[in-house]
Amino acid sequence: MNIKHVHIVFLYLLLISVTNNKQTANTSSAIKIIQPISESIAGNPITLEFSSTNSSLLLYCSNSYSTTVLEPEVNSNRITFNIPPHFYKKRGTLNWKILENGNTILENTILVLPSEKNHRIESYFGPPSIIAGGRDYAMLVSIPTDSNDNPLIEGTEVSINFQFLNSIEKNAEETNHLMAWKNLFSPDKSGRVLVNSVSKGISSKEITAEIFPDNAVDFTINSERSHRYADANQITTFYTSIIRDQFENIVSDGTHVDFFIQCNNNSYLKTSGNTINGIAKAKMIHPDQEETWTVKAYIHGIAESNTIQLSFVQLFNDFNVEFSDNNRLISVGVLKSFMDQLIPDGFPVELSIFKNDTLVDTKKGLSRKGMLSFKLKKDFYPNGEYKLVLKTGGNQKVFENIHLKD
């Protein structure tokens, strides 16, 4: 294609474009809006009227919430479009277009502003609990709105108030990106903080948050017992000092404390308790023989206590044993305690049975009224000589060459 032909094609396309523009201009000039609207207050109805009687025209509306197409109402020499409530009640930009056969012949925007009446305020505060000491914080977010739930204009003043113990703090903030906010960093003391916000004379409800104590610091333990005898009956109570954090706050109720007890044979016992008013208590039954306990308590991964020792003395140094029924019935007792009283029921006694220096069986029993018996049945222990070893209360008695027979 030579340059001459290119010029002809270009002129032809330019002519078509000018003709189309004239048609749009002519069509647009045939319809005009009556009383143009550039701004409106949320909640006020919006009606658009145009100087036309063309009932085929449509109004396309859209905002950030939805989109719709409206048909006109024809009245004498004009057409009217009534904007739906969900468009004029929401703040923001309302876009509208007049359509004819799918083409836009007139368009504009309406800025819907929040109402200055019937204000409300929404406030959110969280998290509902934080840790004392200034490292943790909660945030109060307030959104002043109108009666249609539209956030008010940027820069609306909001007073954010905090009350803790004997102090009240008031902060003047302005809305930014539709909301005002303030961070509350935790004080050193534990307790409950109250917050609220006020804007244009409207106050939010009271919101609370708990300031919990920080992690516990090391503490001390002690013990309490009725006596120091190893009677396998009485209870020793372990208890902590008032456990606090580094700011002298008493730790929260329910803080778990484990007490570990090391015995003479390097075995361990464990008991535990939860704090009430900062003090944790735990109990352990007395041993059944002479023993020394080494006790230490832990709040795992957080704090530990000092170490204490408790010694228990043996209840008795000797005990009676009687054989009957061809040595098949072995009676132990009467077992007596440190004041010559009957030993409490449930005191353990152990019998080990050896045949040819080989352990055959171990039988265990608990005393009742200071007595305990073992029956060696012939079905399990055939006639012959045995070695019997009895242990109780830290004492041991060995009986060699005990002949069992029918």
C-alpha cells in the first residue's frame, strides 16, 4: 500500500470518529439533569430528574456496596430515578450513568457524607488480658458512626480514657482511616483496667481487661508435720512462701508448683499443689522406715525454691514373730509405735521366701490392729526347708532352715 492510499484510509477513519462524536454530543445535548447533585448527607433520599421523555433510558448506579440498573418514571416532560436506600444511606462515592441502548450518554458522581446527627460509637478492646511489666499491651479501637453505621469524617476527635487503680488517663485522638486507636501498655502492677471512648458527647460502654502478674521469681519452701516418726500414717505438708513476680505482684491463683523429694536410695517422690493467694501447698505421707528427704520445688521453666531436708526416725527396733501350723502360718506383731501404742492400720510388712538360696516368692501385707499373718500353702510351697526374711519398719529378721511340712 502506497502513502496515498494510507492517507485516504486515515481520513476515512477520522471522518467516522467525528461522526460518532457528533452523535454522542447530539444525544447528550438532548438530555440534561435538573438540579445537579454533587453531595448528599447519608440517609437523605436522592432523586435524579432529567429533561427527557425517553422511557427507554436506564440509570446505572454503583457504590462500594453494590450495583443496580433503574428504570425511569415518566412525568410530563421529564424522567425521574429514585435511588434505592442502600445507596443513599451509605457514605462514599455514588457513581451514576444514563444509558441508551447500552451506551453512556451522561454520567457523574455524588459524594455521600456521614450524617451529623444521631451519633454512635463502636469500641473494641483486646486482648482481654495482658501481662504486667510494660512489655505487653492491649489496643482500644473506636469508630464513631452516624445512625446509618457510617464512620464519621477523617479527623473526628475521640477521647480515649483508661482507669487503673487510683489513676485516670485521658487521651485526645483523631480518626484516621475511619477509626481512632490507642495502645495501652501494661503497668507494673496487676489488677483490672477500665477503658471507654467518647466522641461528640456519645460514650461507649465500659470495657475491662485484666493485668496479670508477670512470671514468678524464685521462692522459698518450708514444711509442717505432727511428728518426725516414720509411721507411714501421718502427713507432712510442704508449703511455699508467697510467690511473686519481679514487680512484687502475687502470682495468679492456680500457678502449678511441683515438689520433688529425693530419698536415701536416690529414688524420687513427687507431690504438687496450686497457688491460692500466692501460696502453694502439697502433702506427702510419712515413710515406713528411717529416712531423710531432700526437698526442692519448681514452677517448671520459670522459678525454683531453696532446698530443705527432713529426717524421719524409726518407730521400733524389734518385732515379734511366731510360727504355727507346721511353720506354715507366720504371725507378725503386736507392732507398736513410738508411744507404745498400736501401730496405725496399714503398716507394711514384707516376707521373702528362699529355697536353696534362691528367691522363690515375695509376699507383702498390711497390718491391722498391729497384727499381720502370712499363710504358706503346700500347693505352692512343697514340704522342705526354707529361709524366711521378714522386713518391717526398717527392721529385718532372718530365719534359717525353717522346715515346712503337712
